Amino acid sequence: MTIRIAAEVLLSDFLQSTWLLFTDSFIGPFLLVLTPIVFFHELGHFWVARRFGVFVEKFSIGFGREVFGWNDSHGTRWSVSLLPLGGYVKMFGQNDTGPDGVNVEALTEEKRGGAFPEKTVAQRFAIVVAGPLANFLLSIVLFAGVFAFVGQSQTLPEATVVHEGSAAERGGILPGDVIVAIDGSPIGAFDELRFAVSTSPGVSMEFEIDRRSERLFLEIVPDTVLQDDGFGNEREVGRLGVQTDKVVFERVAVGEAIVAGIDETYMWCVRIFDFLGKILSGVQSSRDLAGPLGILQMSGSVAEHGIANLVMFMAILSVNLGLINLFPVPMLDGGHLVFYIIEALRGRPLSDRAQEYGFFVGLGLVGALFLFVTFNDLARFGVVEFLTGLVS
């Protein structure tokens, strides 16, 4: 009995310590980052739906069992659920796992007016697209807030140091050269230069150089080096071999900050497409994709460097969520939009069976992607290697 009690005490202490560790280092920043992003995404759907007279049955942050909630004056149930990995807005007559529809004949005229499927194609399109647009708007506001109240740091893409024997030296870059474009894409900051090069190891790239007001074009192949990804694993990245000390850092006016926030949101959309394109072409490893566990770890790491960095990270994730939800995959907002475009062109919706098949395919794709990125996360944390060692 004494041994059992001691074991229970040790287990209790272990669980408490583990919980405190995750609360302090991971869970808190993770929820602080993810919850507003999900909330604003669903708020976009909710706000436009209400404008068009759709009755919203439920607004939930998270999935699974409800932790707490309340009903508003319009009859909508607002919930915070157990699994904080997303959220949803449930509209009257809407079905997320197949074609929308209710038994219209059984509805009163008042209820029929509040049913989502009874709205026009344009109205349904606006309701669905409002979620991703809300994420882009949130990103703009967050970026602009940091630029206006903390300051905008910009490291200029000027090579003040060129390392001996590097790809930059072999390619002809000299100290003082300013990289203005790579493969025709403008480069305005050193971070953009670093991103373009790091995601193109061993790939020939055309550099447009400004050398004392003279424009030059150089073909350079970044070196391929192994870099620790922060999880104890190594991956191949490209390296140019230049450094810079040309840093500009200053607060900007609110108007300029908003414009800069729009530019930054657009640039992250471009970077995400570029990153995904390189994965599909085999240039970038698919192991670099992160899932919920990876985001949880990154949230804790970024939070250690201050609230401004965490807000910037939140803005970047919001861009990701908005953009990914626009992909034309059933189960995502983009899949619904494709169905509505087809309905508008045909003058009638696709058959229920066609829509059901589409949603099953989408469910399979989304499920497979979730499992894949979760496997990547577990591999980064060494769990896969540990489990493999147990059975080998």
C-alpha cells in the first residue's frame, strides 16, 4: 500500500510538472496564437451570414465536447470546446460533409428565409469567402500594428561581406553589391534574399545586381549545406555566402504601416506559393511542412523573443490559414467556392452524389495531409526514431 501511494504521489508530481512545463513554454503561446486566428476566420463567416439573414446555430472555438458556452439574443450558441485545433460556424441548413440542404417544404416561411441553402449563389459565395478574407485582414492589422507601435526592421540586401570560397564569390558578387532581383522577382530585403536562396539548394539562379548604379546579371548556384531544423534533425538548405550590416529600423506612420502590412501580407502569400511549388517540384523537402505539434513548439520558441515576434508569427500563420482555406479542395472553403462557381455557370448545383464524392475525396486529402504533417512533427521531436528503435 505504501509503495502504491508513493508511486501515485510521484506520478501526480510528474504530471503536474509536465503540465506546468507545457503551460509555461508551449500551451499558453500556442493558444494565444491560434485562438484569435481561428476566431477571426469564423467571425468572417458569421458576420456576413448574419448580414444576409442566415440563422447561425453555433459558433465554436475548438472541437469536441463543450467546455463552456452561452446563447446570444439571436439564438446562436457560442462555445469553447475541448480540442483547440480549429473552430466552425454551423449555419441552419448547412452540411459540411456533403451537399447543403434542408426539407424546404417542412419549413415555415420565416425559417426558410434563414436557411443557408436558400440564399443565392452570390450570397453563399460571399459567406464562405469571408473567412479567408478575415484572416488576410487580421494579418494586415497585426503587421501594421507592429510596424506602427514597435517599428519596422528592414535589412537591406547589400553584400557588405562576401565569404571566401562561397557561391557568391564564385558567381562574381563583390562587397557593396546590392541584389535587386532573383530570377526576375524583386528583392527588397535581406530576409527575402535569404528565403529565396535557402529554399533553392544546388539550383542555378539569375541574380540581378546593382553595382555602383550599373546593372549586372549573374548566374549563381547556391551551395548545399546541412542545417539543424531546431528539432535535432538536419535538412538541406541553400547558402550564398554573404553578410550585411545595412539595417534600417524605425516606426512608421499608421497610414504607411497599413500599406506596409498589405505589402507584407502579399509577400507572405507569394512566399507560401513559392515554398509549395518547390516542394511539388522536389527542390524543397516535404519534411519541412509542419503540423499542430510543430506550430505548438514554434509558438513557445517565438514567445521567448518577445510579444512583437509572437504577433508577427501570428500574422504569418493567419496568412497561411487564409490561403490554404482557398485551395480548391472539398471540405475547405475553396472547395465550397468551386461548387458555387460551377452552380453559377450551370444554372443549377451539382448532383448530391457528385458533391458527396467530392467531399469524401476532400476528406481523404485533408486527413492524409494532417497525418503527414503530424508524422513530420513527431519525426522532428524524435518520437518516430524512438518507436522505430523499439521494434528494430
